[in-house]
Amino acid sequence: MLRQILYSNTNMPLYKNALDAYTERQRAVASNIANASTPKYEARRVSFEKRLSEALGRPNEPMQATDKHHMPLKTDPAKVRPLVVKDDPASPATGINGVDVEREMGRLATTQLQYDMTAKSARWIFEQIRTLAKLP
Amino acid sequence: MKIRGIFTSIDISATGLSAQRQRMDAIAENIANVNTTRTPGGGPYKRRISVFTEQPAEATTLHLQKDPPTRMTMESTSRGHLKPFERYMKESQFSGVRRKEIRDNTTPEYYYDPQHPDANEFGYVAKPKINIITEMVDMIAATRNYEANVSAIESAKQMAKKAMEI
């Protein structure tokens, strides 16, 4: 029952995907930093936010899905998963590979803050449920 | 989030730490042996050169990636059916780093010093081809790289801690 409440009435699926995405990005940054001196290494990037905001936005198409077997007009935001892409090795940032350590450190800090924020939001949902459960 | 996920991140950074430490060891040895003209193998000391290669993360980090079923609606009516849009056992796409070592086998540099016990019949001594400035610059790069990896581990730890607070 708790699972049903979490998954159908709250933003928990979005938070879960976001936490997964930030974990993936943290790993990508760790991989990039570890390989900062590896020649021909292709820097890893995690694409998530842009696709999520596309899924959250309204579709512009004047089409309508009137049957459940129709193709969906847009992706369900809860189903946007992080995607790992490799950077183009043709444009090296440093002459060794595409890893710019300063930018990676910036990304690391941002990812950590985003993770903290999302974890806090997820915690808040649980606190609300706890409060509700305590009501007489 | 899988706990394993965070450990993978730490594992990746750990390969970076160990590679940079080994690089530092090699640099220290190069600097210490800048004047070494005798080695057990004969001839002057040969400079240790660090090269780095990618090392795919462990195979145990296989994880399941579900892609959104955006295009059509299918139903699996039997347990034996393949699950659509799920790619199982997707290999980890991140990699650590491994250090490999190459010995500088190019011809050594010769200095004129006829009094030296290792001088050849023309009075020249073969000395290792080591430039202290290059080694120092390399050392700074290794230190910075090491610190960057430490920061990455620190951040992974922080994230794991935050996940515990949910």
C-alpha cells in the first residue's frame, strides 16, 4: 500500500530517477577524473535534465491520443532514465583528451548539491506520510 | 540507488589514486637516480615513464537499464515471454585507469668527465636522460590528479551519507 501511495500520488518516481541520474553522473565524473591523463579517453557525460524537462513540458502537437493503443505523444516523465554518452574525442580540451579537470570538479560539486536537494525532497515525502500515519 | 553504485564510483576513483601514487613512486625514483651511472643490469639508470590506459570497471557492475516504452504498447502474456524494452546485463560504461610503465631505452646522454670511474675510453660518462624540471612538473601534475580523485571519493561518500538520511 505504501508503495502504491509513493508511486501514484507523489513525485517519488521522479526523485528516484533523479537520484539515479546523479549517481550515474557522479560515477561518470569519477571515471573522467581517474582518466584525466589517459590519452584518447572519451569523456563520459550523463544526459538527463534536458530530456526530463522535455517530458515535463506540454507537447506542441495538435494531435490527441484517444485510444490507449495510440502512440504516446510524449514520454512519461517518470520513465526518463539517465543516459550515458561519450564525448567527441575529436575536440580535446587539454591536448590529451576531452577531460577538463576544473569543469569536472564543478560538475562534481553541482551533482552533489543536486543529490542532496533531491534526497531532502524525497525525505520530505516520507515525513509527510509519517505525519499522516500519526493522525488519530 | 544501489549501494553498489556508490562503491563503483569509489572503486573508479581508487584506480586513479593508485595509478597516481605509482606515478609518484616512479618520479621519486627518477629524481633519486638522476646521477646513477651503475645499475645491476649494467649501464646508467633508465628513466621510468608512466603511461595510462583505460580499465573497464569490474564486470560485477552489470546493471539493468529500463528504457521508456515510448513507441508502442505490448503485453507479455506469459512468464516465458521476453520482457520488451528492457536490456538486461548492460555493461558498466565507466572505466577506471591503469598505469603501465615503459623504461626509457633511448641512448643515454654523455658528459665529458675523464676523472669519473665510469668514463669510457674517450672520457665520456653515460648518464641517465632525466630532466629534473620535467620530473618536478610531472610530480605537480600527479599531486593535483591525486587530489582530484580524493575529491571525487569525498563527494561519493557525501552522496551515500545523504541517501542514508532519506
